[in-house]
Amino acid sequence: MTNIVPLDKSRGFTRMDNQLMDGLLAIDLPAREMKIVLYVAKTTINFGAGAQRIPATDIAKAINAHPDSVSKAVSSLLRRRVLFREGGARGDIGVNDPKDWVYVPEPKQTKTADSAQVVRIGEESKQTKTAESLLYSKKETPYVTLPTEEITCPPKESSAAPAKAERKVPFGKAAMLADNPHDLGESLIADYLAVRKAKRAPLTARIWLDLNAKLEQCKAFGVSPAKALAVAVENGWQGFEVDWIIKRVGAQSPAPGKSSSRHHGFNDRDYTAGLAPREDGTYAI
């Protein structure tokens, strides 16, 4: 019994020199990249060609992978010079000489802070020491060096807290009626507040100011502020978009007795004026 497997030349085979075999044994490649190298070697070396036009879809079908994954793997092999490409991004590819391969990829591990290869921008940061810190003090001007026992918290700005609190204070119906530039009805304001309450969106002074500005825009487009706000309340949303309101009001049916067409009055015209009547009921010029 022999351990030599005979080659069936009727099915074809690919010969591989020892240098290429040794290179594949020495290089550390993911399984998908290794299969791509073998496929490219079979496609090129088997036919005596240095490079061939090999679509990613053909490789993907052969190794049972997605074409996008194949394209990324080919890019990695090109960077490590295992494969080479002639021409542009769609040029022919082939297997490079193993002596030019990058057998060990560049490490991506983050270097330590004391590494000589780290490039710093600006001065190197120093550890803060309590006794040498530049901190506030009630006794001295801020940013002075003080002993630890005299260090206190920095003074707070008195105007910052009320401004932040003011944005969260709800704006009620009484305040809205007091600042009501468009003379909105009390019932309409109550309905608008009810919609916001249902949406759990409390009204604030800033939101009310923005709403009045948007109502002014609607007024410029010929839509009354009360009508614009009523449409928003009718649709049950607390937000307000001027464009949507204008389109909504414009799409509504016209009032009874009025035509929506710009062409009207045809029935009132006398189309026989200036014509001579004939005996058969027609008219002549």
C-alpha cells in the first residue's frame, strides 16, 4: 500500500512551486484571505498567466462568501503585498513574489503613554497635586496657590440658576392670555393646553413666544392665527409647522356657493352676439 495519491490529469491540476508553498505556510492570514490567495493562484498560475481580470463575484461564488467581504479581503492582501494589481481599481490581479510579502502585519495595539514613539501636541500633562493646585478661595483672588486647609468651593454665578429654572416653569392659560398678540380665544387656548397635556409636553414661555412667531408667519400667508392654531389642535399635536398648516388650510374645500375653479362666468356669456340667425336655427357670421 502506498501513501502517494496519483494525479488525475483528466480533471486538471494546479502546480505550485516550493517558494509559493513555503510562503503560504509562513504567512499568518485569515481563512478567507488564504482561500482568496489560493483561488487567484489557481486562476493565474494554472493558465500560465501572471495576472488576470478576476471579478469579486467570481471569487465570492468560489469560496462561498459575499462580494463585499471579498473586496475588503482583497484590499487587505494588496496592502500586505501578497497580491498585486495592474492598472486601476478594476485591473488584473495576481500573486506577488513571496519574498515581497508582509508576513507580519503592523500592530494596532495602543502604545503606552511613556512610549518614545508617541507624538504629543503641546506640553505633557502633569499630575495635579492638592497643595499646589490653582483653586478658588473666599479669602483670596481666584487661581492662587493656597494651602490645603484654605481651599474652598468656587463661587456660583447667581444669574445662571434662575435662567435654567425659568426654562422649566410651565406657562399657564393666564400668562398666555396676558401675552396674546393675536387675540386668540380663551377656549382655543384651553384646547391647545389640553393637547399638550395629553402629550405630556408642558408649555413654557419660550415655546409660547416661538408659537406666536409662527402664527405671524401664517398670517402673512393669509391664514388667520386662530384658524392655524385650531387646525393644529384638531389634529391633536402640540408641535406647529407653518408649511403643513398652509397646505392643510389650502386643501380644504371652498365655501358653499363658490367655485374652486379660476375659470367661471361662461354660462353668463352671449355667444350669439354679432351673428345672423338662420332658418335652421344656426348662426352665420
